[in-house]
Amino acid sequence: MLIIPQEELTLTDKKSFCNTALEAGIKRAVAKAIGPTDELITRHAEVALDFAGAVAGVNFWFTQTLGVTTVPYTVFSTGAIAAPGVALVPQLANNKVAVFYKVSVLSVPNPFTILTFGLGPVPTAPVTTKAKVDLEQLEGYLTTVGFLSEPVTYDPQEWVSVFVENKINTGAREHLVLSCYIIEPSGGTIS
């Protein structure tokens, strides 16, 4: 999978990536019998609302504290310092589809090399790897924001194992925002 720097895209290109992600999510929600198209809502994901699940206190788009450069670190954080290799992996609710489509690295300098989207409750050893993205491709631009060449979709009740590999031992939690749509039945949340 590729990451396309935002600065190389037109407004029309950006809208196309967003629309492709929405269409993929809606199609998946219908296929998973979450509801018919006219009874689904789409909205941007909220970390605490959508990815807390079995992991109490998840409320930040921050990684764990980055240390050793050979260890994967979760992109979900409770604010508490977790030991390397001990990561938070939320499970999606039984009535939601999540679709990731854009990545924003807000830490300067960019401490990340690889972003991995996987499945399974153990982030350092995902059962399945859905996609890997080279975040260093965003360097050299005014903004470190990029669109995924294809949306990454998670089905209801899947373990959302998303983690980064770092090239700098910062000793701090780093800011990585993942743009994601949630598709769910209307009624529970106001879009």
C-alpha cells in the first residue's frame, strides 16, 4: 500500500479518496447486515467512543511512549505509560465498520517509519496484516499528511491492531492522527 502526500493531490483527488473510503465502508456495512444504506450514518471516528471497547481509557490519537526502535508501538493510548510490547488493541463494536483513509504525523520531526494495520488482539504479532505504509514518504513536505492509496476497512468485532515502528527513541508519546470513518446504524449516534 502507498501513502500519497497531501501536497501532491488536488482538492478533487482528496475528495475522491474520502468518497472511496465512504463507499467501501457503506458497502461493507451492508454486506455485514448492519443495515440498509438508507438506515446507516457515517461520521468521523472518535477515539474514546469508537476504539475504547475492551480497553478502558483510550482517548488520544497518541502512540505509546516510544523507546526501543525495534519494537512496535500501538497508536492507541490511555495516557498511561505502557511497557514496550504491551499494547492496547481495541475491539470494534458489533454494529460498526471502521474505514481508515488518511494519516497525519503531527510530531516533529517525524519519528515513525512504518504504520501497520493488522487484525488480532496482540499488536506485535497480528493474526493478519491488512496493510503496511511507509510513513517516511511524507518527509520533505510542508505537512506530513498523506492519503492511503486504498481504504483499510475493519468489520464489526474485529480487533483493530494498528501500530507504528519508530526510527527515533523519543521517550515520549507521539502524535499520529488516523482519519477514519465509522459507519453504523442510525439512532445510536448523531452524525
